[in-house]
Amino acid sequence: MNPQIPEPTQSPTLSPEPIKQVERDSHVTSTPNAADGHNYDPQLRVQLSNEPGVVHATRPIEPQAMEISDELLARHEEAKKRHPDLNLSKGEYVLTKLHRHPIGLFAPVAITAFLMSLLVAFWIMYPVILAESSSSDMPTTATISMIIVPLLLLVGIFGYIAVWVYMRNTFYLTNESVIQEIQHSLFSKHEQTVSLGSIEDVSFRQTGILQTMLNYGTIRLSTEGEETTYRFHYVASPKNQVAMLNNAVESFKNGRPVTGE
């Protein structure tokens, strides 16, 4: 007898279910919980600017020029006349100009005065030294005068240059940016410009009894993205200056008028 082979049973045909794509929330399309322009996370702004394949805004080929009021243009022109070396954009004007504290002039002025005093004292006392000396090889008073006078001029010139370089370091706050002019030496200078919208943190630091008593210190600005830090030393009343800068940054980011108060 042949064994009966059971017929294969056909399993019911299963239609493949469509694969559900998981929708991922993008930080580009999601709106911050807070109101527009308020409490905006700086890290989120950096992600928005660096995400590939995302177009945030379209730029026309011929964009229309912004309308600037006559009052703003007048302030801009006045700022350009007062500060011709600054590169100010149209409608930008200077709100505040900060200089370094005079305490930083103590060292160059004191050294210059000390050296000049020594030269003058030696010049005055040399005839007495020459009269009491028994040596005939000592130079005459006229010869010493020909040496000391140029030395006095050189010391005075170097002292003036040191003071000039120190005073040339300035810090500007405009209605759009922060500009820092740094003079390293007589022929070495560079300028740093940071938009108010790129500033993430403004702080100051006072170290030691002298800085606390005379109320001066260092202002520190940190920017978003590259985390660049800018410092301006010997600032008088740094706490008040930092408060003014923080108010300006906050007003700029929230769309309010920027004032130097």
C-alpha cells in the first residue's frame, strides 16, 4: 500500500502592511514655547543656522532698501564725523565710547618721570663731580650735555608713545554692534566688531584690592557658535558698563530700540 501523502495546506495570503514612517520633530519646524523673540535659546539658533538642506528665508535678487528715518540718518552722519575711523553701516551710530581707566597710565608715566629725573640730576651734579675729581680724563660738561639732552628727548618720546598707545584702546557700543579698537604698539593695531545679536554673555571681573578700591576691571564678551571671547581691560565702573551692554543686547534681540542707558 502506498502511504497517503497529505496535501499541502495553503496558508492565507497576507498582504504586506505599509511601513509606517516615524515622524520626527525637527527643531527647525518646531516653534519655541516662549513668545517670539523672548527667551530664545542660543544653542537652538546655532542649530538653525547650521542645519543642512534647510532654507530659512528666500532672498530676492534685488532686495528693497530699508527705509531709514531722517532722525536715524542724522545720528549716523554725526557719528561718522566724530569717529571717521569706524566702519559704520547705514543707520548705525555710536551710543557710548569707553576709554581705559587712568590707573593704567601710572606705570609708563612713573617710569618716564623716574628716568628723566635721574638724567637731570646727573646733569646738574656733574659740574660738582668734575670739580672734585682729580682725574683729567673725565669728559667736559659740554660733552655730557650733548649726551644727556638726546637721552632726555628719547625717554620723553618713548613715554609719550606709551601713553598714546594706552589711550588709543577704545570700546564702542552702537545700536547694532560692539566695536573694539586695540592698539598694541605704534605700528600694530587691529579692530574687532561683534554684532549685538551674536553676543551670548557679558560679564566683568575685578581682581585684587586695587581694582576694587579704584573700581576698575575687565569686561568679557562671549559669542555664540565659535565661542569666541573678547576682553577689554582697565574699564572704569565695569558693573555699570556690563549692565548697559546687557540691556543693549537684550533690546536688540527682542526687537526693541537700543539705547546707551
